[in-house]
Amino acid sequence: MLSSLTSRWFIYWVVSIANIVGYLLFLRGYFPSKVVLPGSNTFTSGSVSPFLDLNGQPKFERFILMVVDAMRSDFCFGENSGFDFLQQLIKQGNAIPFTAFSNPPTVTLPRLKGITTGGTPNFLDAILNIADDYDDSQGLHNQDSWIHQLKLKNKTINFFGDDTWLKLFPTEFQEYEGTNSFFVSDFTEVDNNVTRHLDTQLFKEQHVANNKNWDGLILHYLGLDHIGHKGGPNSVYMRPKQKEMDLIVKRLYNYINDNQETVLIVMGDHGMNEVGNHGGSSPGETSAALTFISPKFDVYNDNTRTGEQKKYDEYDFYNSISQIDLVPAIAGLLNFPIPKNSLGVMPLPLLQQWPEGKRYDIIFENCRQIMDLYSAKYGEQDPIWHEWLELSQSKNHKIEKIYTFLHKVQVDLASSATNYNYKDIYIGAAIMSIATIVTVLLFNLYFFRIALISPLTVATFQVLTVFYAIHFHGSSLVEEEHHLWNAATTVGIICMGLTYFDLFNSKRKVALLVVLLFCLRLIKSWNTTGQKWLNEPTIGEYLSKSATGLLWTLILLTYIICSTLTYIQVIGSHFRILKPSDLVTCCDYSAFFVAIGVSIGGSLSLLFKIVQYCIDGGTLPVFLKFLLKWILAKFKIDLTNDFNLEDPSTKFILLDVSIQLSRWCLFSLFGVLITHLALSKFMKKSAMGKRGTVTFIANITTIYLIHQTSYKNIPIFLLLTISKFALAKLIQQKTLNIDQHIMIVSSVCLGLQQLTFFFMGNTNSLATVDLSNAYNGVKSYDVILVGILTFISNFAGPIFWSFSAIQLLFEPSLVSFEENTNYDLVNYPKLKSSIFLIRGLILLFFYTVSGLSLVASCINLRFHLFVWTVFSPKLLYFGSWLLLFNTGVDLIIGMITVYL
């Protein structure tokens, strides 16, 4: 029997690993490095530059580029903007403003590649953007860029700010200092570390005669982006930060006013959505501000908006261009060849700064550079090339006609910038196909030939899995996947209620089913779900904005109930009041340590949330302010005056307190877990020693999941706990048909995992990845630690149901507070391995079938309009579900939990 079971596990792991390897190989082929033309560009007319003015001089000799991370267009140009001085420059005509479209994925690394090379981003850059501390493949030393062109002219460039620039250009800067872009809890010091260099950089230029310190100065500020991640675009810190950036613009303008051979460029690398995140393709994320500033400019900005202010274009100000159009613009202004792989088009308002006689030479230089790129890709035979030949024969064409042609070529090249590696794609898909076929055969062989289970139950699971897999072939279905899970899970629970749960045998069971469905409906209304209804009112939004007192009451209640359950579900029934003559047992010690440890851990987590809420600019209800004062008093912080949260020193004090509280919470929860497990080893012969470990670990994990969840979502765990109790009452096994029990529990919890993921505010877009709890207890950036915390905080709901599934399989009586534990599978330790193998086979069937369908969909729709905004993010999310969640959490951590 052991040999047979070992062989089955071996086959399972071979198939599972093969499926993962195939998927990763497919991803490598689907997200290859972009093919670019090597070498550096030169002027097509030889050594003569078309960018020189009539007097033979370039427009500017030097530049200052100020990048404000995530600076959305309305942050600069809107009515509520804090950039008052910048708007004054626009009105005076000394600034030329644009709304610059940022190609998805709207994260920093691909956007910096775009604005320096002029190329469109590779979706792989979104992954490299996260792992930049451990990745050295991002450099642009082999690719032409305007920084490379300036270095060829022996220009000196200094840089201060986001260290992503140093990854891209490790040797190009003379003076530099990088700041880490991922530590989002800091939005003060990260900018001060940039601004403090201005005294040195600008002072040298003004006082050192004939000794230029730099020809280019790049400043990349991160604070505004960090505020967005922590509190959203409407954070109390957002407008003060905009004013701070505006003061820096004013300071730089005063400098270029005295040094008019220098042009100032102020821009955002991308925008942000309405919750403060980015990475997707919503209008807020793709609409970044871009402004060229010089006292030499004299333009009339006759309109602050293009068209009426409607919902779909609320971020559209002034002239709209592509962000990569910055590349030919800066090349023209500073007089160097447009980088070889640039798809940018010289913005018309900037072209108009040259005399009319020079404009055709400039725009034709842009045409020749882009058509060199076009001919390298498509040859010189198609209709677009012949249209170019016709245009190039004469300069009598209107400028507008040339721009129409350029934009058509730009769109064509941008849509086909990446070459797929079909060898990896097809080999990966073939491996996944084999793994899927083997899994389907094993699944059907076991459940239809060996297992004692209703064929209808198995067939229903298979049909629902196939139905889910098919939805990957529609972009709108992928965007709104939550609808599918909502319908499938709700209908599935009702159908099981009518069959497996024996619903009509008891009014109590009907009530439990109603409670379960009601809780799920409340959770659905807690956050916006999907990507098409982001502005709809929700319970979470109402509580966080209009009823903070009620929100914190629910948060307190959640902590109290979840902490209490940890004690009473495992320890409470064994607690006794000792008499002097009583013998103290391990049971008593464990009960004592658990009671104390859980209370301390839950309290520290609550105190951490209170401090974190204040750091993020929230106003605590009156009944909690005494707790904040008590916390700070314990840290010996003077409270004689009210704190000014806009004061950087105050934020650093609170940040340090929050880091300590978060660490102490983790240590206390881990400590009580280890203590209980150690003491339980001495109680193997007692009733307590035989059961309760799974439930105890699940409940301790729940407290930490709450710790890693945003404030407005914490009460969801109260609803999840009630849902689990109702489900346990319904699902509690009454026969020894283990196969039926495993199938029901695994399939229901699988649906609830997916459902909770979406109902907690997540989508299939990178823009909804929540980083607000990715730095809890972290003092400095560490990619592995932050990656783990990011995964936990975004998958908190699914992790809850993963542990709940193990509880419902092995210890349903503890979850439902039933005294009869005879049918709990924890009483049959020899079956643990078999139970997990069956559960693993069920989940493997789901992930292989759906994964293969997703891969087939991406191959079929690889030239689809939404391939980078819908299907590519889904590939990354599915990879997280397959590798991190199913293999890591469901199987490996699940087995460790049961065997402890």
C-alpha cells in the first residue's frame, strides 16, 4: 500500500512540475526581450544637423529633466492642482504643456525605457520592475537613447533620484545618488534626498566661471507616487506634496531664467488610478503630465482642455501626445540625432518654435529615422513605404499631412514591437497539453473507477472547470471574471444545499445557508469588483470616508472575535481554574500561554493599524484617540502638543513606532504558535493532543492575515469567519464517504478562494496590486521580503479559505463547535497522505485544464488589441495562482500544517 501511495505521489509531482515548467517556458516565449536595431543613429543628411536655428546654433545647450513619479495630468493642470507656479508659467507662455499618453504597463521601468529610447515597452519589464534589485539585465548600454547620444557628444549628466535610472544607465552619469523606489511608506525623506543636492548642483553653475559642472541634470522624485500607493490621489498629503514639487519647479525656473541656454522639462512617468495604483491601462494611469519650460518660449495656450470635460477624458489637458514623443523633442532641442529605435514624433507645438523655413527639414528628419526602422522590419515594398516615397519627393505637402503619416507609422510599429519566441511558446504549450491529458485521465480513472462518489458530483465539477476555462477566450470576460465566480459559487452552494447538505431536513440548515449567502453578498458589495465599475459606491468606501467610527467599531469587533476563537476553539474547553492541591498539566500551561500570547498579538496588530491609519492621514474616532496617546507615551514620545502629520519628523516618529509594533505582533504570534506546538507534543495521549492543531494554526494565520489587510477590508474577515462557521455546520460529515467529502470541500473552497480574491478589491489588472501593506515591519527595501508580504496582503482572502479547507476536511467539529468528533478525519492519521493526494488531484485538474485554455487563448489572440492590457496581466496572475498559491499554499503549507 505504501509503495502504491508513493508511486501515486511521484506521478502527481511529475505531472505538476511538468505543468509548471511548461507554463514558465510559455511565458518566456510570450514575453521575450524586444528586438532592437544595434548601434547609434546619425543625421541622415551627413554631418549637417536640421535642428540648428537660422543662426547655426542649437535651441538649447543644456537641460534639466524633473520627473515626478506618477504625476497624473490633472495633478499639474487641473483646477485643484498644487502646481500654482507652473500654471502661471503656462499662462505667461513660458511653458508648453502636454498630456502625454503612457503605453501600458504603466510602471516605472518600462516607462523610463520608453522616454529615453523612444521605443514601446515590453511587458516583461513589468516583472523586471519589481525585481530590479536582483536583476542586471535591464541596462540600455547596447541600445541607442538620448542619454547615449549626449555621451557621444562628451556631455556630462548628473542624476539624483529613483535608482531605476542607475540600473538602466550604470556608467553614464558623472555624479549620482539613487533612492529606492519601492519603499512606499516613505514619501518625505525619499524626496529630501533629491532636493538636498540642488544647492550644490545649482550653486556650482552660478559661481564657477567657465567650468560647467553638468550639461544635463536629471531629478526623479518618488514621494507623490508613494502617497498614491498609501492613500490614493485624494490623500491629505497629495496637495502639500504637489506644492512642494511646485516650489522646486519655481527654484529651477529661477535658475534657467539666469541661464537661458538651459531648458527645463517637468513630467510624470505615468499616472495613477482612483485608488492610487498603476500598472494598467485606465485613463488615469496612462495620462501623465509633460511640460517644456523656458523663458525663451513665447506661446499662447488658448485652451486648457481639448474638448468638453467628460468622464472619459477628464485627464485630457492641452495637447495630447504620446510620451515617447519626448525623445525626438529633446533631440531637436539639444541638437543630436534621434535615437535609432525611437517611434516618437516631434510634437507640433515644439516644432513651431523653429522658423518656418526649418520645420520641413526637422519633420523630414523625423520621418527618415522612423522609416529606417520601418524598412528594417517590413522591407520596402508595402503601401506605407510607397506613401513615404511620394511624401519624400516634395516639400510642398502640408505639415498636417506629414503628421498624419507619421502617426499612422507610429501606431503600426508600436503595435508590432515585440517578436514572439514561437519555439518556447509551442514547446511550453505542448508540455502543458501532455500534463493536462495525463491529469484528466488520472482524475477520471480515480473518481469514476475507484472512488465511492456520485458521478453527477464529479461531472458537475468537470463541466464547471471547462466552462471557466472557456471564458479566457473573451477579453471582456477576463476583465470581469468576478461575475463568473459569483454565479458559479452561489449556484454551486445552493445546488449542494439541495443535495449533499440535506437542506430540507432542517429549518436550521436553511437558515445557515441563508446566512452564508447573505455574508457573501455583503462581501461582494464591500469593494468595487472588476474593471468597468470602479467609481460605483461601496460599503468599504462609505465606511472609510463617511463612517469611520462604525468602521473602527467593526475592526475592533473583528479582532476580538478572531482572537477569542483562536482560544476557545482549541484551548477553551480544557481551561480550568486551579486549586492549590491541583497538579498543573501541560494543558494548563498551553491554555495560559495561548490566552496571553493571542491577546498580545491581536492587541499589537490593532495598535499597529491605529498608528498606520494616522500615518496615512486618517482621523481616528474619539474613542480610539486615547489608545494612540497611550501607544506614543509607551514609546516616550512627548504629547504636550498635537502632532502635525504634515511635519516630516512626526511621520518618521510614527513610522518607526509602526515598524516596531508590526514586528512585535509577528514575533508574539509566532511565539505562541511555537509554544503551543511544543507543549502539544507532550499531550499526544490526551484528547487535546490529538486534535486542534490545524484549527489553531488556521486561526493564528487569520490574525496575521488581518494584520496584512487594509483597514476597510478588515471587517470582511468577520464575515468570512461567520461564513466558515455556517459552511462547517452545513458540510459536517455524517458518513465515512471520504471521497465525496474531499470533493465537496475542495470544490466549494476553490470557488470561495477565487470569489474572495475579487471581492476584496483585486482584479486581473496590475493596477490593483496593493502595496500599502507590503512594508509592514520593514525598515528598508528587500525584494524577497516585500514580495512575500505583497503576496500575503493581496491573497489574504484566498489564503484564509485555503486554511479553512484543511479545517473543514480534518476538524469540522471544532469550526462548528460540535462535541461529536468521531467523523473528523484528524482521527485517522494514516489517511492524511491519501486525503492530500486526492485534494491535490482535484486542484491539479482545475489548474491544468484552465491553464491550457488560457495559453491557447493567448496564442490565438496574440495580435489582439488588448493582448498587453488584458491577457498578459492575466498570465502573470494565473502564474501566481498556479505556482505560489496552489503549489505553495494549498499543497506544501497545507501538508506542513496537517503534519505538525
